[in-house]
Amino acid sequence: MLHKLKDEGSVHIQSWRRAQANGWIAVWRYGIGVDAKKPEPLSNKARVKKCRERENIEEKEFRLARQRQLKRKVKRDPLTAAFYGSGYSSPAD
């Protein structure tokens, strides 16, 4: 129905509002006017930058600690390896 009214020139898009799931929702206004331009979508890099600007110090430290933990290599305990073997079983076993 809105598109029919838009074709007639009775309504126009006043602005765009951010929606949770769908991205952007048009805010319609009755009367003659010019449609507002739809905002461009953010790139992934811009989205991450915006999110990191809103981080507080504790959240930033927690994120950095988690990233450091992913780079860490787990070393096998030599005593456990001596008792239970290397952990690799050959097809002949």
C-alpha cells in the first residue's frame, strides 16, 4: 500500500532508521517531498573499528588475552609422555 501511495506522490521516505535484524527501515511521511538516501552498508573493517572504539579497558584486555591464548602452543608433560607413550598409535598396533 505504501508503494502505491509513493507512486501517486502522496508519501515519501523522510529518513532511515537502524533495525536490529533487517539492517535499515524506511521512515515514511505523508505529503510531497524528496526521498532520503539510504545509508551505505559498513564494511567488515569499519564495523570492527566502530566496535573496538566502544570497548572499555577491561573488554579490550580480555579480548587481547584471548587472542594471545590462541597463539600459545600446548606442550606435553614429559612425565605423562613417559608413562603413556607419545599419543600416536601406529596402524600395526
